[in-house]
Amino acid sequence: MTEKEIHDICKKYNIKDYTVNPDGSIDVLGNVSLSNNELTELPLKFNIIEGFFLCNDNKLTSLKNFPISVYGIYCSNNNLACTSCSSLR
């Protein structure tokens, strides 16, 4: 994914105060809300989110591209099928 594509996706989902890392992941200073978008996977590779990560009420099936560090996650009402995901439901 190009840096322009990353910026376009951030604009589409109103993600602000972010930094694009050399590996294409993003760090966000603030909250990220991707709820209620019928996403089957996250549109960006998240690294650190210094705020809340809201991804509830989608159709996510895996933790691919989930942030490695985040203040809080709300991710209920998805199709996560892994046993390690129970705390995210």
C-alpha cells in the first residue's frame, strides 16, 4: 500500500494525528473509530494507538492489522473465531 493510499483511507475514516511508519503501519495519537462499517478486515495496519480503538459491529474474522499497543479496545459484535479473542468480544 502506498503512503497516498494510507492517507486516503485515514481521511475516509476520519483518522487524524497519525504517523505512517516505514513498514506501512500507522501510529495514532487519539481515538480510532471504525465501528459499523461492515468491515471483514481492517483497512490499515495499526501499530500504536494512544487512545481507544473502536471496531465493534463489523464482520471482522481475524486480528490481522490490529494495533500492538492501545489504551482500550471495543470490538464486540464481530465474527472473530479465535480463542484468544474472547476479551475483544
